[in-house]
Amino acid sequence: MFLVSHEAIIFVAASNKLMEWFNDLYDDFRMTTGFGHVSDEQTKRDVDFICEVLELPEEARVLDLFCGAGRHSLELMRRGYAATGIEFNPDYLKLAKELSEDASDTPHFIQGDVRHVDFGESYDAAIIMFNSFGYFSDEEDQSVLARTYHALKKGGRFLIEVLNRDWILRNFKASEASEINGVRVVEQREFDALTSRNDFIIERYEEDGVVRKEGSWRLYSAHELKNILEGIGFRFIAGYSNLEKESLTKDTRLMRLVFEK
């Protein structure tokens, strides 16, 4: 009979908990100091870019994965597109629905884990914005991308906006401290060269004590994402450094990669 030690059980439980670190990371503080600070003008510029590079037809159906509070979905709806936003955090979707209360047409928001929830099908386009990728294992990340492929129509386009691993490594800081909304925030980082994961600990020094967050973010280079997506069946269209559509380079911080089914 095969026996499993108590220590091994504890290790597995801890590892599984760490792999779900993103559930804990996105609290109210993260929301208000992250995309909560993004201006309406910036969102409009994002959506201008989305509409152009994805060549959205009239009344296009757009799948917005990891949609957060739905700022891109909401702006797409204002422009006459049919947006479906999928988000795990129920508090973020509550805010998204509050923001859309006065709109004549609202996005279809789905609360759920993108690894398991039904995306639907026959979308004209799909987007992953604001570096909302790399939360899961490599196999699960690739599964999400494959499911995105299958949710698109033939000829449908996909835009993914993520940090560039190569830029991160050239500018890597093992420790960084800042003050955000009067709160001191300290982040410790360690990059694993074998897995391309940025293992981090964030400590916020709030009035009621220290809030500690841990995680392991998978970073991708442009060529790696291109190879993965082409292996799934996508055709690479273009890579951009910014919303002005300047070409992707080794110095690009936030990559915007466009593919077609």
C-alpha cells in the first residue's frame, strides 16, 4: 500500500492554494488603484484601437475575457457592438452592472472561471486586455486560449494585451516600495528562469495592519505566445507597442498581439 506523508499533504495543499492566488489578489484596494483609476478617455482610446485592429463589422459580437468591471465591454456596447464579458470576481461584476444601469443596451456579463465557464460561440472577435493573463498553469493558460479559438467564427480576430517577459527581465527589480493612496506598498519578487514565473509577495501597510498577498504570475515573450497561438490554429496578424500601432520591439513593455482564426 502506498502511504502519503502528512508533510506531503500539507505541501500539496499549499501549492494548490498558491496556484489560486489570483482569487485573493483582486480586492477593493487593487480595484480602485488599478483599473479603477483608468480614465474614460483612456478606455475610449483602447476601444478605438480594438475596433481598428480587429476590423469589427457592424453589430459585431465581442468576447471580453477577464473583463474586470467591464469598462471595455461597456464602451463597445455604446458603439453598437454586442459584448459578452466574463469575470471571476463577483464584486467587479457588481460594479460593472451598476455602471451599466442607465444604458439602453448592456453587455451580457457572466460570473465564472474562464477555465470552466461556457464562452458561447460564433464571436466576431475576442479580447484579453490590461495584462489579464498568466494566472494559471501553462496547460490551463493554453486551454483558455484554445477555448477562445473555438469560440470565434472563421476569420474572427483575437487581441491579447500583456506585459512583455523580455522587457520585465531587462528591467527586473527584486524589491520595490511605493505609496498608493497614502498606503505604503512593498513588493518582493523572484523570477524563476525555468518556469518564467514571477513569484511575488506584496505587503500593504494599512491602518488596521499589514495586508499580505502572494502570487506566481506567468510571463510570456512575444515569440512564445505567437508559437502557442499558431499551434492552436491562429494566424498571426501583427504585434504593436502602443495604441499608435508602432511595431513591437525588444523594448516594448505592454505587447498588443493580434491573431485571426
